Amino acid sequence: MTDPWTDRLSEYVDGTLRAEERAGFEAHLDGCATCRATADDLRAVATRASTLADTPPTRDLWDGIAARIGAIPLRSNAAAAPGVERRPRRFVFSLPQLLAAGIALVLLSSATVMLVQSAGGDRSGVTDDPSSGVLAVAAGTEAIARYDQAITDLVQVLDAGRTRLDPRTVRILERNLQIIDAALYEARHAVSQDPASLYLQHHLAQTMQRKLDVLRHAVSLVGAAS
Amino acid sequence: MLLTTLGMAALLAAPLAQDTTIAVSTGTRLHVSTFAGEIRVHVWDRSEVRVRADDSDDGRISIQRAGSTLRIKPQGRYGHRATDFVVTVPRWLAMEVSGTNTDISVEGTEAAVSAATVNGDIVVRGGRGTVTASSVQGDVAIAGARDRITVTTVDGDIRVTDVTGELRAQSVDGSIDLIRMKVTSLDVNTVDGDIRFEGPILAGGQYTLATHDGDVIVVVAGDVDATFSVSTFDGDFVSDFPITAQGLARGEQLSFTIGAGRARVRLEAFDGTIRLSRGR
């Protein structure tokens, strides 16, 4: 199972956890080196991000789609009802956004490891350390480029080995990849409409993860059929 | 025929359709695989494994024991014939069952199960410890499993009932039904399909239910003591609970607490309705 605290890292670093949650998280940090390292990395990113001018990035973060980050004024929220907390919108160059890029980077690292292994290639330069992905999270453009490259590489491996798979399986995989691509398109479009949404950033990253998962599974089937 | 096999390794080549029974000791792990056909696993109270097979080409089966692992598969080149297996095992026997164009069912086990196929359905009733079931094109149903359960399919529906422990479930094009859940950790998502959860929200539990295109329906049994995070882009949120602001703007995250908030529940539907209901 995934570490349930991983999703709370951003809130912890942002200082938005409730007191008892913060205490629980810090108790978890005492025994979890990965979360501890990731939290440290995120603090460093936060420090760096806080020094940036609050202006739209000059370069795309999301492969062109996020070109409008910061360009759309935030909607005014309706007054929150008692007991209901509407989360404040984040800084446009937000931690969750960077974390989403970090998530993608970590995923593509593992995908690349698998890819290199399946191709019998050299593993040098490929890391298994999940915290190392977060270190590079500030380089969002690079992360997306690497994600796209991982997707391209996996698709190439799949294309090369597709004759080893049952044509019915190939059709099913292609159809489901199209479903994910349609979801990705919608998610990216949504991010472009509302780039400050933590949910949309997370959802986009999760959908990217699903595509990598399916491609990795497909490539493993090619390997098993060899 | 009863074969008692001891020692490092033994290889048996049994004619198909023969009824073969092998004694096994505690700690043995079973691997059964076939390219196409059906694998059905039942349990009994004997410390023996009984193998019955039916092969499309009247071939033979391989029963191989290496250390604590007992492997059963069609003999010869894998992938060019269909073989049906009916295997009866001790209920404590951990097993790995796999195939390509294969339906798999496991009934009544009280041990760890790993079931994987490419084109086929999977049904597992029972299971303890680590229980995993994976298909590419096929439905997956798990019932009565405990501890750590992982269910994945690409193109198919997932139905999980009466499960205790931790559950992770993923599909791409399929719905996910989780009925009478009693889990402390839940992480389920699909891209194109609905998710339905019925069960208690346990104190200290962590629950994430997310879909891109579909509804998320949570029917909570018993008292609720949780902090909820609800997100959608182009959908709605409806609650039976007295949450006065039920509207949810695009891309916005709505958080609220019921009770002391001792569990965490995250509900996400990019394009669909999120419904939080009271169970009866």
C-alpha cells in the first residue's frame, strides 16, 4: 500500500495541517526516512519558490497548456457555511503543482528503470530513490519532458513487440490508452482553465500515472510473451 | 494415486485427465499456470493437493516440486493449447495462479493468493495476508478477503464484498463496487466508471475514491467521524449529512468534518456526481 502520509506532505510543509495532524505527521517522520527526506526537499523548493516573483512563469510548465498559469483571475468563492472550510487558493507557482511534477518525475524514473531493464540496457544514471525525483521538482519543464519521453519510449517498445501479443489484447490496450488520453486532454484543459486548483494538479498527475501504469503493464506482457 | 514427494525436487509428467494427488506440508506454495482455459481452485481439509486437468490436445501436465514450491502447468511449449485445471488444496496453502486467455476462480482459501490473467475474469472468495488479483480484459470479484488486497484490471469491472483490512483497486474502463467494506485503508480509482462504497468509515482510516468520468457514491454505515475532502471539476456534490453548503465550484476542493474527524476521506469525480449517503 502506498504511504498514507505521502498525500499530506504538501499540507505539512504549507503549515496547513491541524495541530493534532501535525503532531501525528511528525511522529511518522521520526520513523520514515523517505517522508523526512521528501519533506526536507519540499521545504527547499518552498523556500526557492517563495523567492520568485509572483508573476506568471515565462515558460510553459505543462507542455504549453499551462501557458496561462496566473493569467486567469481567481473566482470569488461563496461564503463558506458553518463547519465548511473552503480551501484558499494557492500561490500560482504552488507546491502542489511542483509536487505533481515531482510525482510524474518519480513515476517516469521507475518507468525508465523498467524500460532499461526490459531492453537489457545500461542502468547508469537511473535512480530508484523516490526522494531524488522531488529534488528535481522545481524543474517542472524538465519533468514533463521526461514524462513525455518515457511515454514515447514505452510506446515504441510496445509497438515493437505488439506482434507478440494477442491482437485482441492489443486492441483492448489501445482502446484504454485512448480513454486515458481523452481524460488527460480534459484534465490538462481543466488545469489551463483553473491552474491554481490543487485538485486539478493532483488529478492530472494521477491520470499521467495511470497511463504510465498501463504502458508499463503492456510492456511487461510483451516481455512475458517473448 | 497418492504421491508423497520429499526432497529437493521431483518432476512428474502425468497424463491429462488423470486424477493426481500429492501430499504437501506446511509452508508449501502452489503455482498453477496455463496459457488458455480455466483454472478453478477449491479447498479441503487434507494436507494434499489434488489436480485434475482437461487438455484440448490430450497433452500432459507437469507437476514439479522445487523446495517449498509446487508448480503445475501444461507440459511442453507454453501457449499453444487450452488446458482446464481443477485443483483442490489445503485451505492454508498460499498460491499463485496465472494465465493468459484464462478465467480464474479460487474458492474458500484462508491463505495468500496471487491471481493474474490477461484476457479473463477472476473470482476469489477468501484469502488472507496479501491477496492480489489482476486482469487486463476481464471482471474481477473478490469476496471475504482479509488484510492487504490489491485488485486491478484495465478493461473490466471490479466488485469487492465483505473485505477487511486494506484495499487498493484500479480500473481504466470499468466501475468499482465495494460492498460491506470494513477497511482502514482504501485507495481506489478508475478513469471511466462509477465507484460505489458501502460500509463504515473507521476511526483513523484513510479513504480515497477517485474517478475521472463517473459518479462516486459513498453509503456510510454507522456513525461518521471523519474529515472529508470533496473535489470535482464538472460535477456535483450531494450529501445526506447536514452540510449546509453542498455546492462545489469547478476545480474547487471542499473540506468538512463530521464528528471529531478521526478518519480522512477524499472523494474525487472530475466529471460526475459525488454522493454521500447514510446507510440503513
